[in-house]
Amino acid sequence: MTLSADEVNFLIRRYLQESGFHHTAFMFNSESLLDQTGLSNIDIPPQSLITILKKGMLYMQLEKAINEQSMNSEIGR
């Protein structure tokens, strides 16, 4: 799964709006030119940015554990 810069910006703006930072979200929207991307009407679940970040961190933890286990298995040979 890959996200474009515009999609990340959309998620950030949505997070700012959900968190009550309406002026910051407005300014971010203006500076990132999100209105020109066509992403304005996408329907995504609430807290999508947080969900993606949590899943990414979980993936990193799993990857680290697998690599450590692999290293320990090689040392034990």
C-alpha cells in the first residue's frame, strides 16, 4: 500500500478538523492546495490517520521481533 503526498495531506487536514484545530486545518488546506487534488469529497472513517499510524507502528514492532528472532536462531546454530 502506498499513499501519495496529497493523500497524506488529506489525512492530516482531516485529523486537524477532527481534533478541533479548524483554523489550522483551513490554513493547511490552503497551503497544501488540497482543493486542486480532487480528494475533497472522499469519505474516510474518523481517526483514519491515527489508525494508519498505529498499524504502521505495529508492523514495525512485528518486523523487529521477527528480525531479532532470526538473528537469535542464527547465533544458536
